[in-house]
Amino acid sequence: MFLKFPKFTPEFLILLLAFLIDSIGVILLLFGADDFGVLDSIGIATIGMWQLFKAGKITAPKAKKSSFLRKTFTGKWSKFFVTWGGELIPYVGCLPFWTWAVYYQLIQQEEQQNEQQLTT
């Protein structure tokens, strides 16, 4: 699976924030520490709200060949429930849910812009 690198836009900073939140969570888990939901609260307050604001502009993925992760993190409702729910489950929350959600949202947005440019 070859990953695309999203264009550097102001929204790219959200991807960096998501990566930072997920990295801190993994580091805390490796040291046996717990953040008591602080990182989850920060993620939901920032990245979660960003997802909600973008939800009106992003549609469900087309039926073309997609990976399981892509379908999960770009579905109309699954991108919210999987990300937020996964982060709230102890020890499962160390997976990079925020990073995957932001990455696939940015890639999908980029592909839609490219399709619009081709049709005009």
C-alpha cells in the first residue's frame, strides 16, 4: 500500500496535531502511564470539531477499490464513531486513530478537488 503525502495547506497542521496527540499517547502507554482522558478530550475538542465542520463538504467514498482503513475513516458516519469510540477504549486508544482520520480526510478532499478541476 503506497501512501500519498497530502499537500501542505493550513489543514496540514491538523495532521501534525493528530500525529502529536497519538505519539504522546503511545509514549505514555510505553511507560505505563495514563493520561486520564486528557489527550482524548484535546483530540475531540480540536480534531473532532474540525471533522464535524468538514462533514458537510465531504461525502461518502465512491465504490472504487479502497482499503479497509480508507473505507473506515472516510465513511459518512464511521469516521466519527470509529475515531471517537476507538480513542475512548482503554489500550485501543493508543492506535493512531486521530492521525488516520485526518490523513484520509485530507486525501479524500484532495482527490475531490482534482476531480472538480478535471471536469471544468
